[in-house]
Amino acid sequence: MGNALKLHTFCSLVFPKKDIWNRDIDKSVDSDILNILALKTATSYKTVFNTSLKAYEGSLFEKINPYGNTLWIMPLGIFHRTRRKFGLQLCTKCISEDTMPYYRRKWRLAFMTLCEIHKIHLIDKCPDCNEPIVFFRNELGKRHKLLSETITKCSKCNLEWGNIIGEQVKGISKIALNYQNYLISGLNESYFKLPNNEYIFSVLYFPVLHKIASMLNLGRKSNEMRKEICHEVGIDYFSPKSTENYLEHLSIEDRDKLFLLSCWFLDQWPERFIRICSKLNLLSSYLLKDIRKNPFWYWKVINENFYRPNYVPSFIEIENTISLLSKRGKNISLSSISEYMGKSDVFRKRILSTYLQDFKEHFSK
């Protein structure tokens, strides 16, 4: 806009042979592009780098995937140069008040659903035409339009987003805003202070929050968990409208409610978490699955309170059982032995078969 050039003309001149708009440039931007931006704008490389999502490495996630899914980063659903998913959000009030409008990096994060400054709900699509927010397409496809006059209008229906009156945060959403502010503060400081006065790195906290929200979204216990926590929080039961597995693909309305429940669930750590999980009879296997590396602060509480190892009978006990079944004329098999001993199917398949093989080898000698 400042150089009075069409978008692609400008990019081909400044970034020759670099793909910009047919990929998620916030995730995939490389050092060459960042160095050019720093040089041409007389800005430090560090400042320019901090406008990219890669700068969240080590605080929000361990490592970003430039061309695939990354926890907490909402996808844009890029197909050629169009966006099919709602991966960018905005605060209508922020956009309208900016002297020079710009899009905040944190508006790409899945747990962001509210503006902490203006206390209104963010939007993730155009309210009029339901198209994704694609601020740079204002002049694309319009041959005689030399440049964009703004980056705050919908590129399809031309609605000015800054004129939209945002929905005020009220009621239970005020609690959600407090939790969101807690997450933003922990992300900025790179650590969280838990209610039990334990300090942990933010990169070890966010995977657990993601796990809890995912369990509340979809899973064999999700309905039961949502029902119980909604009752405790004091809100009506809800079920996410979408059946998406990934939190980052959910609508802003679903994410808003799920993260409220998730943060409430982790509040007063670990007492509330232990109480609710015990009431719902959740086992360690369910609470620990799907996290690539379970942080110790989370694993320790689960291991101490929800780990229920199966008792494994000794070789002598199995031998005595086989002898008793034989005296009674019963069929000797994995199923009959495990049934008589009152053990599970897992015991029969994984453990008893090994014992029985050892038993056979013992008597064959």
C-alpha cells in the first residue's frame, strides 16, 4: 500500500523466487525473507522474527511444523492462494482503533477467543458472508484496481470489520477471560505458577491443557466429563457442534466453551482434578494417552492417584490352577485358566500365554 503496488508485483520484486501467498507464511517464513524484511524496514532481525509463529517455539510448543499441523496453531486451509479454514481471528475494536491497522500474532492461537483489552468476543469469519478473514485479497483479481486501500475489509463482500460492534464479554465469559489472561501471561513469561505453588515451564503446561480440552471435545468419556464439569461450573450442558478431532479446527464458539471447562478443570491443581477424575472413575491409561511426552508434574499426580496395576499371579499360582482344573476334568486353555483366576482379557493375551509357554517347556524337560 505504501509503495502503490499490487500485492503480487510487490512480492515478486522484494522476494524473488519465494513463495509467499500459497502457503502459511506465518509458520513457514524462512531466514532469507526475515533478513530482507529487517533490512528494508530498518528493523532488528529479532523484532521481525517475533512476528512469526516460529517465535513461540520453546514456550507454546517444542517445535513448529512449517507445513503441517502444530498444536495450538489454527490452520488456514490453503488451496492454491485461497483460504478455506478460519485460521485467523480479529478483534473488531482493535482494528478500528489502530492508527495503522495490523493483525496480532496471538489471533492465530486456538485458545484465544476473547479480546483481553476491549473485553469482547473475537470473530473468525466475516459476519455477513461467512468467508474466512483474508485481509490481503482486497485488490486481487481486480485488474484495474492498483492497490488495496485497507486491510480491514472483507475481500468478498467488502464489509468493514472495524464497524462491527463486538459481542461483550459477560456472565461466565468473564471467568473465561480471566483464564485466558492467565494463559497469555504464562506464555509471555514462559512459565506458570500452579495453585500448589509449583512453577513449571509453559511448554510443559500447554500440552496438558490441550489434552484436557481434547478429552472434553471427543472421546468415550467426553460427554460424561462435560456434563459433570458443566454442572460444577454452573452452566448448561453443551455438546460441540463440530465433530472435528482437532481443537484447532473447531469453531470459535466451541473453543470458547471447551477452554473455559478445561481451565476450570486444571484450576486448584491438583485437588479439583483428582476429585473429578475419581468421581468419573478415570484411569491413568485414559488420562495419559495421546500426549507424546507426559510432563512430570502431570504424570506424578496421575501415577499416584489413578494408576491401578493388575495383580499378576505367580508361576506357582498358575501351576496350581492348572492342576486343579485337570483334577476336575476341565479343559486346559488360556481362557479357562484366566476365567478361573478372575483375570482380564489383557492378562490372558499378554501375560498368561507367556506363563503357559514356560509351563509347557518346564514339563517337557
